[in-house]
Amino acid sequence: MTHHIAQRALDVEMSGIRKFFQAAKPDSIVMALGQPDFDTPDHIKQAAIRAINEGKTGYTFNAGLPELREAISRKLKTENGIRYHPDQVIVTAGAGEALFIAIQALVNPGERVLISDPGFVSYEACARLAGGVVDPLSLDQNLHIKVDAAIEKMKGARLLILNSPSNPTGTVESEETIRALVEAANDAGVTVLSDEVYEHFIYGDRHVSAARFGEDVLTVNATSKTYAMTGWRVGYLAGHPDYIQQCLKVHQYCQTCATSISQYAAHAAYTGDQSCVPVMRDEYRTRRDLLCNGLHDLGFDFPVPGGAFYAFVPLGKEMTKKVLDAGVVVVPGDAFGKNADEYARFSYATSQDNIREALKRISTVVG
Ligand SMILES: Cc1ncc(COP(=O)(O)O)c(C=O)c1O
């Protein structure tokens, strides 16, 4: 029997990240996953347990629980200085779904989508699944977007995807850069889709939301990283009502609504005690310093990343292979685009002991 597969599925590949994770052996040090190694804070879990016990287990409104959309709207105003009415928020199954529905609803076949290269794996796949044409934005030596080159590409493009702090580079773009990119994009009629899932993991500067600098900006975020809730699958998309109405249709037909129980948990996350967030941030900062100082001492030269929980290190292809063979699972840079095959991504969402052991193993293979 021939299994007929649609071209759009054939045109995208499985994420290169899982492949490396799956190759891990029992004694491997896994630094390949973009997932917090913390447990979800207890008050958030308790809210989910209460929802189950109270029978809040049916469908919610497609766009999400009204009180959760209100909490998100309030959070965007107080934390991010941006105004989206609760009706302008769709609660999604993680940031992943928010990206997918936005790109499905906004991008026509053949339209150009500007994405930094290297960049998060879903952007290219989502753009292609919508029939869009990916136009890569290259980074400078310090892994920042080349602003002038990006601005030159704006004319005629449909969408610009921004991600600061960035996966895979850990780069935090300056307010000046974000402002320049958003203003140039909106002036050229290009919508900005700003993925801010790592906003709370910044170790120097403050996070700056792209929507502060333009009207035509959709904001994506999630509970996943901020509250160590990757498996709960709650994120959101916020934007102009004209977009949100259309995105809601895509969401309705693929997801109906985000999991009800998880939405109650997310409500507790956004409205409850926030002290868990700086605790995690401080720990990530300590780990970042441990990893980066260790790699610098071993002779690898790279700028210390300002955010997320990744270091994107120019190991070179040969050294990356040696590091993998030594039982340290990193992700080779080519998983994130065409411009990064000399790099490897280290995730430091793992214990300090694991980072020390990884550095020890790497020291045995450094020439
Ligand atoms: C930049 C970025 N955006 C979105 C996501 C997806 O987040 P979620 O688990 O909320 O779907 C990730 C996950 O690794 C990410 O790194």
C-alpha cells in the first residue's frame, strides 16, 4: 500500500533536538533540552487539584477562561507596559500553539517570513506549513541580529518573528534594537510576532516587549518556562482584534480550548505568589556563570549570553562530535538553521553537579 502524504508535511523535518536527546545513554549528561528542571510551584499544582476536585473538567470558552484572559491582560499591562484587552487574548496549548495559529492566520502561500538564523526550530516549520517562504536574518559575531541588514529585507515581507531572549543563542536584544526593528517593520507594513517565553530569565538588562514600539505586533508567551510548567501546555497569543478573531478560528478547529485544569493552574501562576520566578532566575544565572566560566577556562571564546538558559558556543563540528562522544549531550547548531553548523547549544537547565561533570568530560577531549 502506498501511503500518500501531503507535500506540506514532507516539506518539514522532525526537530533535530529530540534526535539528540533520544541518543542519550544512561550515564550521559543531557544538556540538550529547553525545559526547566524545576518542579511546578506547589500553589499552582494545588489550583489544578482543586479544579479537578470541583469538577472543572469540561470545555472552557475557545479563547480561554475569562478570569485567566483578564489576568494575562493585567500582567501584560503591569509587567510589560503593553495594553491588550482581555478580548485580545487567546489562551493556547503553550507558546507553540500560539505561534502556529498566528502564522496560519496571517501568512499566505508565497509570503515572506523573516526569521533569525539560527533561530527556534518551530518558526521555520510553522512558516513552511503555512506555505510561507522563510527569509533568514543573519546574526553578527556576538549573535545579535544585524539590524541594518534586517531592515533592508522588510519591504514586501509579511511577518517578522522576534525572540528575545533567544533560543538557541541566549542573546538579549537591546531596547534600541527592538525599537528599530519593530518601527521599521510596521512602517513597511510587516507584522511583528514577538515570542517572549524567556522574558523572566534575563541576567542583566530588563526585558523589553516589542509591542511597546508598534501597533502591529502580536505577543506570544507561556507559563512553560516562567513557572516550570512545560507539560501543562498553557500559553497565549495577544494582538489586534482583527487578527485575534481569525487566529481564534484556527485555534478552535485544532485545539477547541487549552486544557481546563491547566488553565486554572495558569490563573494561579499569574495571580499568585511570584517569588518562585526570581529564585529560578538566580539559579540559572549561577549555572550560566559556572558553565561559561568553565568553557572559557577550557579555551572556548564566546560572549556570555544575557538570557534564557542556553549558551551557544562555537565549538566547531569536530569538537562537537568529541563532546557528544564524551557523553555530554548538546545540540549541534545546524538544528537551528543554516548559519550555525560550527556551534553547539548547551542548555544549562540542569544541575550544577551535572554542569561540573560536563566540564570535566569536555576537559578530557580538549586537545
Ligand atoms: C523560543 C521558544 N518559543 C516557544 C517555545 C514553545 O513553548 P511551549 O512549550 O510553551 O509551547 C519554546 C520551547 O522551547 C521556545 O524555546
